[in-house]
Amino acid sequence: MKILVINCGSSSLKYQLMEMENKEVLASGKCDRIGVQSINKPFIEYKRLGGEEIIEELDLPDHTVACEKIVEYLLNPEFGVISDLSEIDAVGHRGVHGGESIRESVIITDEILELFEKCSDFAPLHNPANLQGINACMKTMPGVPQVLVLDTAFHSDMPEHAAMYAIPYEYYEKYGVKRYGFHGTSHKYVTEEASRRLGIDIEDINMISCHLGNGASVAAIRNGKSVDTSMGFTPLEGLIMGTRSGDMDPAIIEFIMHRDNISIEEMTTILNKKSGLLGISGVTGDVRDLKQLMNDGNERAKLALEMFTYRVKKYIGAYMAVLGHVDVITFEGGIGEYNRDLVENCVSNMEDFGIKVNRNRTEEEEAQGVITTSDSRIKVLVIRTNEELKIAEETMELVK
């Protein structure tokens, strides 16, 4: 079975075509700068199994054109990997917010599309982009089953005492205001992978999963299921992120709006796109750049990174208390996978909690992603997440 996985952002589209029999990625890449004005042209990246990467600049006014281009590349007689669209058995789409209406992965119907569109109020920066990708694929590949795999699904059974906010209950009844959590596909994949590596049955594993990227979240997982997570009603709550504020006193919002005479829309933009690591440093929200700036003596870059790891450590401590017993702490995502120094800072000086960081790791330990000593009661693993594989697996199960 061949499954095409689509992950749409507002101006980008990542894709993978997978052969599920052996979980092989036949082709992958992305379309970038879709529908945006820039001094740089939009482009498509394409890499087939065993082939060279192709990068082509071209006009990408919308996601429909991007989907059409992806199909052209997949069918190309010279470097394509399929000879006919009928070879694609299904398309799996990442969806960010399903609200209370869509609590698990589903085959997309007109009714599901309508429900998912209504959830755009919960995730205005994400769901509309997901919808564009879905509609584009349905137009480009009519008749091919389309599946929606939601970030919120993994957290949908969180206990009520963890999910509810301490505001009048009527706002949950009227508008569904509660903690939904995100990055669920990644947290679920890493839970399964940690269970496999440690030889612990997934129904017995207790762990803390730290998905650290431009968007970041921590999940407390008991017996393989999410019981709490740092992101909430929207992907704004929780950790400090690349451009998002994370947790803060909500009274600050009104204070700044009155002092600077700005609208709620402007304030929302500040919290989502101008805060976080970018807001603290005043220069960038990219950890790679911040580390370079810190090494060059930039104190605000240093402060931004210290605040980031401090907030992660606070959540780890809180979730250790929630779970009582922890088998493993995992780090994944672009920051978690490629910045062992920052990961170490997130779990440093926690020997009394059963975490012993090994700063003299062997090459084999590095390759396995183990950053703790052999006698550390709680293991810490760096695991490369694979959301696309998880989306493809759930798509395959539903289509079958």
C-alpha cells in the first residue's frame, strides 16, 4: 500500500510518499513560500529513494498548485516513483485542532470537513492551512481516500481535572474551552518507540515526552496514555517557543493593550509571532542562531536559552510529581534532537530525582540517543520523531 502524507503550513507543504509494506520512503520533500511575496522565489524540494535531491524555483500561488506540482514530480518519467495516480492508495493529512467534535483519526467526508473548519477558531494559525492542503489534494486526486490525523487526538482522553480551566464552567459548555494539547502524533510515536527500546509494554510505561521545536510541548504519559500536557486550548500555552510566549499572567494582555492602545488582533500577533525566544533576544527565535550569538557574548541570547531550558525543567519536575513513577524522559523535535547541550541543561542537577546525566558518552551511546549513565534510575533518551510515519500508519489502518 502506498500512502502520501501531507503536512501543510500556511505557506509550506511537506510531503512523503511511503510504501507501507516495508515502511520505505519512496519520495519526500516540501514546497515553500506558497502564496507569499518575497525577495526569494517559491520552490519545491524533491528527493526520491536512492536519488539526488532536486530543487526547482517556480510559481506557487496556492496549495492546489503545490499539490499539482508534487503529483507531477511523483509521475515524472525520468525521476518519478509511480507511473499512475491509481498507485496512491490514500492520502494522510496532519490536522492540528479537532476540538471536541473530532477526537480521533477519521476518513474525511463533507461532514468531517465542516466540523474541522469550525475548529479553525481554536487554531486560526494552523487549521486553515491544513484545510487548504486537504481541499487541494481532493481536487488533484479525486476518488483517493483522504484521512485526517489530529494533533489533539492523543490527548483527547486526558482526565477532566487536568483538562479543565478554572473559569466559569459555562465557557466549556458553550464554546468547548478546555485544554486540548498538541503535538500528539509526535508524542504518540515517541511513546511507542521508547517502549520498544526499553522493552517495557506500552500499557505499563510512564514517561515524560518533550517535543522541542519552534513549537514545543511536554506531555505526561501514564501507562502509554497522555494524562497532562503543556499546550492548552491553543498551541500558545506552555513552554517558551520560537515566537510564542507560552505561560504568562493573562492580566499582562489587558495591561499592554491599554498602555499601547492596541487591538486584540495585534496583541494576538505579538503573543504568537513576536514573543518567545524572538521576543527575549530581540533578534531571532532560531536556537542555532541564538547559540552562536551567545558564544559571541550576546547576553539576551544567553537569557533566552536559559529561560527556555528552565521552563522545560519546571514542566519535567511538575510531571514527575503528577506521574509518581517515571521510567524515561524523551526529547524529540528539531531542538530536542540536535542540541544535546540544551537537553542536558533541561535535566541537569536532578540526581536526587533519579536522573544522572552522562557527560562522557561513547559514540555508541550517542548513536542510540542515551544521555544518562547506566545506573540512572530514570533513563533520558533523544529520539528522532517520525510524525509522517505515524500519520501513514493511522491512515493505512483506517483505509483498510
